[in-house]
Amino acid sequence: MSHTATDPVLALADSANTLHACGGEIILLTGPSGSGKSLWLRRMAELAEPPSEITITLTHADQPAPSVRMLFDRWPCTWLGQTVTEELLFGLNRQPVPQQLDSALQQWGLIDTTLTTELQTLNRLQSVRLSLAAMSLAAPTLALLDNPTAALCEQDALGVIRDIQHWLQQSNTIVVVACNRWQDWHSSASQCWRVNAPDALPLPRGPV
């Protein structure tokens, strides 16, 4: 994948190595259960401190303050509103018109969901897709996904991954995903970083 000087860049570095991710890439975090994959996502979101010898930086030539959004693996979901509209609008600096909200639902395959749908009626697949729709409206520089497809059947998981790829082609977002079922992402990820221990820099595994 080719990159330009204006692409956003995520860098994780210690004294010996540096990991780089650029806009439009999907970075897959792998590793055994309990190795610290979710912890590394929280560190990238500045929700947890990295080890003192490791630095995490996010830069974007076109954005003085690059933004980060994170999707947690929680079921039932912890919603921030009561309806689809409230969830899509939460935390946005700008207020999209209803047509833009409808377009986001269509983009993420929520064809049977309306802006007035109550959030508690959504199933797990719809909930994942709605969370991604809200994330895309926020237009983050970095999107962090914690096991977003782990509880979905293979067909549904692959459909969500294809839609994430399509979103990246349009948005140039960096996506880092932690997933125990890494096989779902094997053909879509640009790089694979293996987490062997919570306080050690992940190891690059090159193109997946």
C-alpha cells in the first residue's frame, strides 16, 4: 500500500524498534488470551499509561489534534442514548442532517433500522454495525476495535470486515483491531503485530 506525506501515522517505539501504521491500514493485534491486546488498545486511546520505556504517538499533517475512537467488546452494549439518532449524534462536533444519518445507516448495512429505532431492540450484529456507523460519522484519525466480530458467525464477521475496508478506502483512517479470532481478518489486515506480554512492545509480523 502506498502512502503520502499527509497520511496520519501511528507510531509505537522503544529504544530498539518502532512500529508504524498509516492511514488506510488495518493493523491486527494477535496474541494468546491475556497477553494484553485490549490493554494496548487502551494505551493507544490514552486510557492507560504505556510502560515508561515505550512511546505512543499519533500525528496527522492535516489535523493539529488527531482524534481517536474506540469500540469495546461489550454485550449487552452500553448505549449513550435511547434511539439510533441519539447514539449517532453523541459526541460529534458537528450536527449532521437526517439525510447524512440515513446514509451512514445504509453504508453500514442497517437497511431495516430507522433513526427512531430504540437501541435496546438491536441484536448483536446490528449493534456492532451501529457503533461503526457512529464511529465513521465522527471521522477519527485512529479507530481502535476490541474484538468487534468475535461473537458473530463467520459470514456476518466477514461482511462487517468488508464494510470496514470500504470505509477505510474513503476515510484514510488508521484501524487497529484486537481479535482472538484473527483468521477472520487474515486477508484484510495490512500488518500483524503480535502481543506476547502486556508490557513489551508488540512484535511486527509483516504483511498478513
